Amino acid sequence: MQAVLKVFGWLLILQGVGGLVNGLLGWWRWAHDLLVVNVLPLLEGYEVFAAIVMGVLGFALLAVAESMDRVEDAE
């Protein structure tokens, strides 16, 4: 379970940072279709905010995975 949380956490961080950089600076035009915030029509106009939320959620998933690891080590 920890491995899955870590993978999803890193993917969300990557998507969040990529979406933020693309939304604010427009550097990654080649990756436009690879970013989730640009693919979902629901998020049109809110790409930067959605990217921030995705990045924060990724950090939260990594924190949960790390806390699960510490609980197992304590037992």
C-alpha cells in the first residue's frame, strides 16, 4: 500500500508542478496534452489552481505513506 501511495504522490507532484509551470510560464507546450489539468474540460480556466491542489495532494499522499512506514517500524 505504501508503494502505491508513494507512486501516486510523486505522480501528483509531477502533474502539479508541470501544470503550474505550463500554466504560468508556458514553457512546456510540448507536454500540454500530457498534463491532466489541460485534458479535463471541467478545469478550463482553473488550470493553475488545479495544479496547486494536485501538488499539495501529492505531498499529502507522500506524508501518509511515510507515516504508515513509521507505524510499521514502531511495531
